[in-house]
Amino acid sequence: MTATTARAVPASADPAILDGVDLSALARRVGTPCHVYSASAIRQRIAALQSALHGLDAQVCYAVKANSNLAILQLMADAGFGADIVSGGELWRCLHAGIPAARVVFSGVGKSADEIADALHAGVARFNVESADELQLLQRIAGKRNVTAHASVRINPDVDALTHAKISTGKSENKFGVGIDEAREWFAASARLTHVRLDGLHVHIGSQMLSLDPIRAALQRTAGFRRELADAGHAIHSIDVGGGLGVCYRAGQDHPVAIEDYVTVIREALAGFNGRILLEPGRWLVAEAGVLLTRVIRIKHGRQRTFLVLDAAMTDLIRPSLYDAWHDIVPLAHHERLLQTYDVVGPVCESSDTFARDRALPRCEAGDLVMIKATGAYGASMASTFNSRPLVAEVLLDQGRYAVVRRRQSLDEMVAGEQPAQNWEEP
């Protein structure tokens, strides 16, 4: 299945440059594989979102799960953004990065009692509640602490996000949120909540959405429910519209919506709402600002396929293995080469350790530097040490300079929490 064509790929006159930094030189200094992020690209997205939101009473709460590196969180803090978190660990990161708890919202279906207590102690702005059990747990813990927790009901509007099944969250079959009928019952009984103020709505139907239609439908259902609640005497002070905006992973095929059009949908759907609007962008802010630099280990010629074996693996970028996700792959060669078809794979001992199948790329050689694009979201944040592969370095670029914002994990650091079974105890 290997194929070489007579068509050559034009070479760039200069080495690949990102945010004023020569990526080839950077790879020689830092080593590969490594995640690289452009601070300038992130700031451009921040500025575009802020401009589109002008005139709205809105708070952006960056979805920390997309990329939780402290340096990235500091960029969000500097912009005045808050954070959307789903764990106590993400809260800890936000506080250490300078994002105040008063700008943090706590989402997720599995908040533990300890996490809720820690979040109340820190003073998070709001809990996005996803089950009746969680609501009662929040009531009990807040009561013990004699504080009042502000809570929003995450409603599940049963809207298809038109995205991959594993990142769809707004259908009735998904684990997230509750139906509007159940939410209505919560508000009807809310007077009995002595230490929870149920005064918000939250909706988030999925991720990597490239159409405004499902977003519009979900927000219209949310807005209609908000009006129903108001008529019943339940004031809503906050509507969290979630996130999920898609980005371009495949040039020429993925067509993300314009941020201005997205905000227009929010303005139109929530017209007449006088409270605060919360937004939870993650991927949209950071995905296209990041690349994964990796080198070719070897070319393996099989009987039917040719494998381009990289030093990066599914441990460093799991999206292709987990979602069959496409990422554009660009060899950073300095001269013209003919195209050849490869299966692009990593060294992990799993057939699923595959970045691309039947991908036409300029012919590669061992030692060549390769860039996997749009890895700034759900790359490093989903990494693992499977096969005892240490976590790779993360590097932030900013107008011609770079800083290592996570050093490459050493073998000693990887096993730091492990120890022989010496001190046996009875439970």
C-alpha cells in the first residue's frame, strides 16, 4: 500500500517558525518529543473572545481540562478569565496560577465530599450540580460549614451536538446533567435548601462542534426554561452556556464557526436575561496554539504498509487512538521530497498507538523532525506514563523566546511515589 508520486511538495524557504521561534533549533535544545505552545496565539484568541463579548455581562471560565499547565493558566489569569474545573486538583492548579476562587465554577458528575468541602473553603463562585444526590450532599456540607453555596442546575436538553460520540454530553443517554422535568422539581423544592442558593442554569452539550445549530437549539431550550422559572417566582442570576467550540484539525475540511457568530447566537437566545452569562471555552482557546514536535525513529516497510515510526506515542497524544481523531502532520524537511503514503505510528506496544493511517506525506528519513499540529488541547493534559514512558517536556513560546514550562520527567521522578512492600499493616 505504499505509493510514491511524481509530484513534489514545495519546500519552505525557511525552517518552520512558531511565534518567532525556529522549531528545528528548539527541538535540538529541548529534545523530542515535546509539546510547544504559542503564547501569542493564545492571547489572540483571548482578545478575539473579549472583543466579541463586549457589552455583555459575561465571565469567561477557561475549561482547565483542555490544558492545565500552570503557565497556560497564568495567561488566563492575566486576562481576567476564571476557570471551569472538574476536580480538586484543577482547583489547586488554578489557585496556584493566580485565578481567584471567586472566578471558579465547579462542574462534573462525580464531585466527592472532600472536593466539595475544599471548594467551599476556597470560596468558589458556583457549583454546576448534576444530580439530586450531589445537590443534597452540597446542602449537607455547606450546612456543616454554615455557608451558602451558589448552585446551577446542569440541564441535559437532549440535543445532539453533531460531534464524536465520546465527546457528546447533551443527549439524554449521556451521563451529564438532568432533564428539564427533574430540574423543574428541584426548583419547586428549593425553599427547603437552607444552605444552597439554587439560582443558576448550566448547559454544555459537547465538544469540537463545528455547527451553531445544536448550540442555538440548546440555548433556546435553556432560555425557555429560564422564563418558565421566572414566571414561577424562581430568579435566575447566572446562565452558564458551556463551551465546545470546534477548531481546525484538518486543513480544508474543518471549518470552525466565527467567534462573533457564536456570541451572536448567545445574545439572541438569551435576549431579555439580565443576569451574568458564563462561558467555558477550552479547546478553542489553546488547541491550535500548540504543536507536538517529534522525530522519526525509523521507516518500517511491511508487506502491505509502510510505517513511519515516531518517538512520540499515544502516551503523549491519545486523541487519535481514543477518538480516531485527525491531526495534520507536517515533516519539517528543508528541501523538496516526493509524497509517500505512511501509517504514522509510535513506539508503544499497542496497535492503537497510531497517529494516522494511509497518510500522504513528503518522504521521511530517520532523524527527521515532524510537527503534529493543533495539540494544545487534550495533548499533555491527557498524557500517561504507559510503557514507563516519562512525561515529555512542555515549552511556551513568546515572540522569539521560549521557556520550558514543564521539564521532561526523569525516570526517578516517574517512580517517585513507588516503593517496595516493606511496611505491612493490618487494615
